[in-house]
Amino acid sequence: MIYFDNSATTKPHPEVIESFTKAAAHYFANPSSIHPLGGQVEKLLQAARQQAADLMGIPKETVVFTSGGTEGNNTAIKGVALEHQSRGKHIITTNAEHPSIQDTCRSLEQLGFEVTYLPVSAEGMVSSEDVERAIRKDTILVTMMQVNNEIGSIQPIDEIGKMLKKYPKVLFHVDAVQGLGKVPLNLANAGIDLCTFSGHKIHGLKGTGLLYVNHTAKLYPLLHGGSQESGIRSGTENVAGAVSFVKALRLVKEKQTNQKDNVLKRLHDKLMEELKQIEDIEINSPVNGANHIVHFSVPGIKPEVIIHSLSQKEIYISTKSACSSREQTESHVLVACGKTKEVASAGLRISFSYENTEEEVEVFVKELKKAIQQFKEVLR
């Protein structure tokens, strides 16, 4: 099997599963209980929080464990909007965001908020100048992805964060789900107030994640009840999930730091060179994008036809965000980049993990060529 759909989800690492199982079996008490068993679980939870903070280079108090990217983005965006609406109802984002940002912003428009959707370049990038020009007296939030989940564009987060330091009343939220463990991000000095991460993108378990909440950010909680997670996320904590997330975080950070050569870059460059030799293909990913994502289109061929053909060979790829891949429409990201409808509706995404190999790339390219040729022969 060749699995090239790692941006949708990754295969859980055995050590992550083991850490979850042990924590769930032996630390089952409620961490809010005052008896010794509850106290042991509370200590384990706080130890996991400290370890996450150390690995991310952030204060322990800024770590909020969540169920993943969608919850993290909703908590950050809606939390800022509802908490600070008395001083402004204007939000800035881009027109190439993940549905969990785009649809959250749209939901707030129904509540009277105004959202500016900034255009992106042909490479899927927004400029810090455009962001600054969009800021108004009533702007309360700028929210965007670090790495585009479809085509791999890397936004100038450091540049935007530095610029936003001139506007202390404007909070900066970054969805770093696709970049964690693969694209560097310095939370401590990047001017970021809120940042979203997800466990199942780094060989962790689904339903686990982390939201970084800087001391500068005050949020209106979406869940009320027991005031867990600093009052931001009420509800009995998923301690085994938090422990497993930290294990996955440690493992992926080690991969990112200790690799002798850049595995993802080698895979990326090899695939890009191979795709350039196929005349029927249009590459959509930018040259300087994230190394783990390669996106291209085969105009005239429905992507599901190629996906089905490859899956018969046990090669698994995708089209766009897994959250919207079943929708038979053109990619809103490719449309935002100025692609034609034919190209935007024929996109295919390959996404690597550190476990993939160059031999797998060679097999994939060989089978892709076969699939394209077979379809062209049918049309003759």
C-alpha cells in the first residue's frame, strides 16, 4: 500500500496508541475529583500540559487541549468575536481558507459581524500590505492558515505578526494544523495570539489537539460548565487524548529535528520533477510551498476517476480538503488563485509523511501515467 493522503489524516504511531491505552486503562478517574485517584489523573494531565509547552516553547498556562483543528479554530474565532464585539465586529481573513475558518467566519456574518476576505496571489499567498490596508478601527481579529491544506502555500506569518504588533487591539489567530512538525513556526516571537494544532495530522489520534492562547487573548467560551482548561473549554478532560497528543508531538518534533537529510524535500522535489515531464498535467502548488504537499490538475479528467484507478493499485491520494472532498465542485482555493474552472475542478493532492519513500513516488508516477493514458484511449 502507498498512502499519500497524509494531509487528510495520518496513520497513528504505535507508541501513540500505547500511550493512550495505558492512560485510559490506569488513569480513568475524573481529574476534578478530590480523592487520590482523581489527584493522580490531574497530575498526569498537568505533566502532559507542561511537556506540550516545553516542546512548543510556550508557557504552560497557554496550552488548551482540544479535540482538534475544527474545534480549535471555532473556539479561537468565535471566542474573540463574542468577547470583543463591544469594541468592533470586523474580522479579516483570506478567500483561500480551510472550511473550519471560512464557514466559521460566514456564521459570524449572520450574527452581524463583517468579514473582509482578502485575495491571494496565483501562488495562494496573501501580502502583509493587504492585511494592513484592510485594518479598520473596528477590526478585532485577523485569522488565516499557516500552510494551505490543498496546495501547500506558506503564508508570511512572521511578517504579518510583526506588522500586527503595531495594532495591539487586533488579535492574530493562525491555523497551523498542516504545518505542525513540518514547517517551522516560532510561537514565542511571531506576534501570534492564538494558534490551532491537531493530533491526527502528526500520527496522533483523531479527537485530539491543542489551542495556544496567549495571555493577550481573552476568549468568550463556547462551552460552559465546569470551567476546565482555564475556563475556555468546560467538560471532563480527555486525559488519555492529551497524553497521546503529547506523545505524537514529541515524535514528530524528533523527526523534524533529527533527520540527516530533508526527507520531505527529497520526495517533493522528485515528484515535482516527474510531474513536469507529463504534458497533460498542470501543477498548482507553488515552487516554495510546503514540502509535504504537491497539488496538480489533469484537465479533462475527473479527479475521482484517477483516484479510483489508483486505489485499485492500493495507492491512495485525494482531491482537496477531506472536509469537502465529497463535494463535486471546483476547489475554492484554486479559484482564488485564478485557475480556470476546468483546472479547479480537476485537482489532485499528494501529501507526504516522514514514512514515505522515493520508491513509492516512482511507483505512483508510473501508475498515474497509466491511468491518464487509459482514460485518453477511452475517449478516442
